[in-house]
Amino acid sequence: MDALEVLVHDHRMVEQLFRNYHAAASDKQRRAVVELMVRELSKHAALEEMFVYPLARNAFPDGAEEIDEQLEEHRAVKRTLLALDRLSEGDERTDDLVEQLRQEVEEHVREEEQQFLPRLREWVSQRELDRLGELLTKAKQTAPTRPHPHAPDHPPGLTLAAPVAAAYDRFRDRLQQRPRT
């Protein structure tokens, strides 16, 4: 898959997680879905910030402005993910935060798929998109799995912080017996 296909596939997976949350029969099942949402959205955001956004920032004529808008949306999603991650199973605030997250993600996905990704296809060669797709697929295995809304969100700070955050996240995931994807 090229990079755009990888990103759209991630979007569909997260949409399915929202459906799974609403179909869950117990607090335990809902919490498990929330943990998967936190993990998958954190990985997706980190990969976009590490690889996709720097490419677009350089490729688009107005790249800096557009990417700054994308990063602001990411920060909002990460703050909501962090709030969800801190809740315990059965917390009464979970439904409201999941709904807030759904709205933030839905808006971001709509903008990304209708505007950002078509521009990326226009300004970046297919060869580069194919290479980036391979890189994204491989990098998912080592990306941060928790939200870090206060961490750097663009290179060079992100390049230094992401591997440390990922190692810490994966250690915490093992200790807390969180699902691996």
C-alpha cells in the first residue's frame, strides 16, 4: 500500500473501533476498546508527525501553514486521548470523552481525506508515496502507543522524543497488560 492507502486504512480501523465501543456489552469491553483507540490513534498521529507532515511541509507551497493546522488538530485529539487513558474502567466520564474524541477524529479525517491527502497525491510522486507507505507500515511496530500532547510534534524534537516515548509506552503497556497491535 502507498502512504495514502495506509493512512486511509487506519482511518477505517478507528471508525470501526468507535462502532465497537458502542456495541460493547460491558464496562470491561468498553475499556478494552478505549485502550485500543488510545493505542491506534497515538501511533497514527506519531507516524503522521514523524514522516507524513514533514514531507508535506516541504512539498506544498503553503506547507508550513497547512501542517500547523493539522498539528493543532492532533494536539486536541491527544489531549482527549490522554484524558481517556487516565480514566479507569466504568468511569462515568468515558462516554462523553469518547463522543468528544469521535467528533474530533471525524472532523480531522474528513479534512484529511477530502483536502490533505489529495494534495499530497498531487505534490508527491507515486514512487515516494510507495516508499513512505512501506516506511509507515514498518514504523507502526515501534511508534509511541500513548498520547503525548506536550511532546514536540515536528522534527528535530520529535525525532529525538518519539523513540524514547515509544519505549516508555511499550514498557507501560506490558506492565498494565494492554493489548498489542
